Amino acid sequence: MRAALAAATEDALVYDLDGIAARYDALTEELPGVDVRFAMKACPVEEVLARLAGRGAGFDAASPGEIARALATGVPAHRVHYGNTVKSDRDIARAYRLGVRDFATDSVEDVTALAGHAPGARVFCRLATSGEGALWGLSRKFGCSADDAVRGLETARDAGLVPAGLSVHVGSQQMTAEAWRQAFAALAEVLTALHGRGIVPDHVNLGGGLPALGYADRRGERLDPPLDKIFAVLREGMERLASLSPRPLDFVVEPGRHLVADHGAVRAHVSRLTSRRRPDGEREHWLYLSCGKFNGLYEMDEVRYPLVFPSRPNAAGADLVPAVVAGPTCDSDDAYAHEHRRVRVPGAVASGDPVWVLSAGAYAASYMTEGFNGFAPLPRVCVGGDGPDVRVRRVAEDDWPRIAALEAEAYASASLSEGVAALRSRGRASPATCFVLETGDRVVGYALALPYPRLRYPDLTRPEERAHDSRNLHLHDLVIARDLRGRGLGGRLLRHLTAVAGRSSYERISLVAVGGTAGFWAGRGYRPEPGAELHGAYGEGAVYMSRPVRHDRSGGPEEGF
Ligand SMILES: *Cc1c(COP(=O)(O)O)cnc(C)c1O
């Protein structure tokens, strides 16, 4: 992470994928047997989602758009739940079509809508919490009383839905174990009431709220959340609820902030350090950074992030001046809370000096304006994960046996394998749009694309007889070695292909989604084209899909997506 920050010459949002994976592993060790559904809004970054999915996480999604992005990682739909209690009829129907069956609710109105648009779905009801002890209580907008929860799940049962569980959220960056103790007390009460009415939920969702460890509060005091105690209370509470239940009870957590906050940082730069006299006569330093509330540091009014000035590594004592730290926009909220204490910063910083804002990985990518005052969203850089030695290159002649082996591994069980001769014929038809992905000297994936008239596609039972001339590029096949799936490598190949298409004269990319992968492609902007009739060889449920190509001639090989 430090190396990536030091190497950055421009502002960026930097994520350490290995750090995020390690935090995930630590969490699953603390809470054995508990399913983790990452709250996507905390970091909707493709590589992060892919890494967590590869580790075994599922996703807490809040809209059809998030559901599609979750499915694009390759996780099965049963590892994604619709955790937002706020949804329209249309949202519910779209989520259901995408395969999601678990829905949060907190009102009878929503339950009725679920019965209409997601028949047979599993419903879990969110109980209100006080939000006390959290930096961001989420109490008023969400959750219902114990009575309403019982009524809601009874309504669900009577409407043919499955009254599957209960959920809570104790508020984000919850600093006390007591909040979870109270949540368990409320859960126990409602579970008992439900049991008395013949409803026996099979799971309890303990929500998010687990804290980040690296923040300071508004006054600049280091926050030191009692994480060990929180985990102990969680284990104890789960045991107690399980002992109350006449059938096995599973548990789910939906961490957002806890997994990503401390493993993301903003590389910003100094706009200027100024000194001005206020109307009341006091002299005040202001440190304006290139990033603030609207481009990377949305939560800066509630917390302070550690700042590092790598160009002034030894500044101390008299070299430091107390300053109000603020972002670059013309909005006076774009600043750290400073009524209590200023941040001590090197007095010698100059415009353009780099600044590292640490523990800024949560809610940075999502709460980023599109260009308020002309400040562009920060580009994202992910380090770790697939390592620096992954590269994409064109197919060479001696790659074909390996490609055929990868293909057979991927499709043999679905009887879709077409064999080396047919594969090679597709590659020969368009060498500029066929690639392999290599780590070290091992080919671990490939993508074969070739021009094909719109709504037409290769016949799996025979080789290409001729090359087509078309503005439609057909992505015939994309495969990643089984042991390396879930690390974003498929996305890497696809970005490369998309960028190549964007620099050529292609107008659309099409493909046939086979074996239930339509959700993956929908998350990448592909939409079904009803005009295409697929013949049987592509298997049950195959869907012809396409998306337009965006022409961005400035893009490098990894962009254009
Ligand atoms: C935002 C959210 C979370 C994640 O909260 P954190 O405090 O970031 O852990 C979890 N569940 C739901 C339903 C949410 O809306």
C-alpha cells in the first residue's frame, strides 16, 4: 500500500486487496460459521468485490444495479440478498428476475409488494435499533418495532412468502459492545414471540456496524473501538439465540466499513497552506487539499483520517502549524470539523506536495460526486491480489493446446466443448481480438472474439469457414482457469478486449451467455437482444446479449470500460 501511494504521481483512491482479504479472513475466524455478505455500498469497486467473492463472501445489495454488479463477480444468486427495505415494485421484480430470493423488509406495505412481485421469496424483517454508540446511527429511516415485525412476518407467511428471519443494524462505526447486547435482547424477544405464533425463522442477520480501526474522531482523538469485546458479545449473543430456537439458526453479518476502511487510502496533494486573520482578529491557518468531502472524503465532517506528508517526513515540533484542513470546492462544508482542535501539519508544505489520507477506503468510491466544481472523481488503483505479473497478450500458435484444455475444463460437464480445431479456426478469423492471460509463464485464461454479423454467432459444431466483415465484435468465449476464478481476472481480460474494440471501428460487442451467466454479463452492461434465436447447441437458458462500444481513443489498454 505504501509503495503504491509512493509510486502514485496523480491523485487516486488506492485499495490494498491483500489487506481487505486478510481482514475478511480475520472476521471469519472471529465469527466461525457466520455468512459474510459484504455491504457493497461501502466499496463498489470491481476488484474488491471480486476478491471478496473469491474468498467466499456474498453481498448485501441495495438495488437491482448493485445486484447485477454482485452477480458479475460470479457469485451465485443465493449469496446475494436485497438488504434495502426501500424498493419499488419494479425494483423487486427486477431483483427477482435476477435470481435473488432473500429480501429485507420493515413494513406490511413492502411485504405485500414482495408477495406480488417476488412470489415465494424469503423475507427477513429488520428491527429498529437506537443507533446509540454509533458515529452514524441508522435508526429512524429503517427498522420496525417488535409488534410490527411479528405482524410483518405473519403477513408474509399468509401471503405465501417464507418468513425466513430477522435483521438489525446497530449503526455504522458502532463503538460499543452494549449496542449489540441490546440488539440481541430485542432479537430474542421477537424470536420468542414468533415461535409462539408458529413462525420459526431459520436465520438472523446481524447487519453492519463493525468499526474501522484507523479513524480519529471530530476532535482528533484516536478512536479505539473495543473490537475484541464486540466479537465476544456477538458470539455469546448468537449462542443464546440459537439455544432459544427449536430449529437450527444460521447467522449472517453485513460488514461494509470494517472490511475496507483501513485498507484504502486517498493519494491527494496540497492545494495551498494559507494564513488569514479572521474578523475576530485571530490568525488561522488553512490547509486546502485536492480532495475533500465531494471527491473521496465524504465522511470528513464526522471523522478525521490520519494524514501523511511524505515530502516532509521529519516535520515535528515547531515545524508544525495547527490548521483547518479542507477540500478544494466552493462549499464551506468541505472541511474537517475544526471547532475543537486543529490538525497539526508541516508549515513548509508547498502546493503540489503529495498527501496520503489513510483509512479512507470506506464509502469513498460511492460518495464521489461526478464533478462538483469541476473536480473529477478519483481514479481507483488496486494493489495486491493477482500480483504484478498478470499480463494479457495475443494468442500464439503454441497456446492452442492449453486453450483447448482450459475450454474442456470449463465446458465438458455442460457438453458445450467444441475442441481445438474449432477454437483455433475462430482465433485465426481475427488474431487482433483474441487474447490469453498469463501469470508467470502459465496461460490461465483466454478470450476469443471475432467479427460476426449482428444476431449471428458461431456454430459450435463446426469450424469457421470464413472471416466476416462486421462492425459487431462477437465475444465467442472467455475462460479463466478454475483455481483462479473470483479474482477479477475475467474482468481484466474483458477490459482489455473492450479497450481494443474501443480503439477499432467496432460498434457493438455481442456474446451468448451460457449456463446461467447472464447476470454476470448484465453487470457489465450487456443486455439481452430478443431478436436472436439460439439453436440448441448452446444449451438450456442461453441468452444472446450485446452492448455498445464506447469509443475513447485516449484510453490505455486497461481503460475504456
Ligand atoms: C450500509 C449497510 C451495511 C454496512 O454498514 P457498515 O456500517 O458499513 O458496516 C450493512 N447492512 C445494511 C442493510 C446497510 O444498509
